[in-house]
Amino acid sequence: MSRGVQAAAEKAAESTLLSRNVTVNGRRTSLRLERLMWEALGEIVRREDTSANELVTRISDRRAASSLTAAVRVFIISYFRAAATDKGHADAGHGEVRQRRISA
């Protein structure tokens, strides 16, 4: 198992839900997320130069019928998956990115 996968597994093992208040469209509500998810949301907020309230409001405005907590989790995963593409890694300057041929 790679160090990255092992570190992620160890963080998941310590996971407990934490409740925090956010304001969505001017209304205060609480979200229960794992510590790792709160950390990821904080990282996104810093990278995107926004506030948690503004970001969660945007997520809420665009969500389907899912709960707000589920929509936030999906957003976090989608955000980091986009960065995990070859282009995302190249843009972030991560390691050597091999060009892949895509056949139709």
C-alpha cells in the first residue's frame, strides 16, 4: 500500500462527525461532516478566496434533491477529483505527467 493510501486510511479510521454552523442564503444551519471533510472544505475556501458560507450557499443553490451535507461531500470529492486528472496535476506542478493517447 502506498504511503498516500495508508495515510488516508489512517485519517479515515480516526473519523468522527463534527457539527459546525454555516449561513446559507441568510439562514443559519448546521452541517455534520468528518474532520477530514472540514479540512478539505477549508482548503477549497482558501484556494478559491471565498468564505465557507458563500461556498456552501453556491453548493446549496445547485444541488438536486440530496441533503446539503451530501451535496457538500460530493462537491469536495468532485473538486479534488478534477485536480487529480493529468491536466490538474500538470497545472499544480505535480510530478511527471505522461501524455496519454485516447482512441475513439
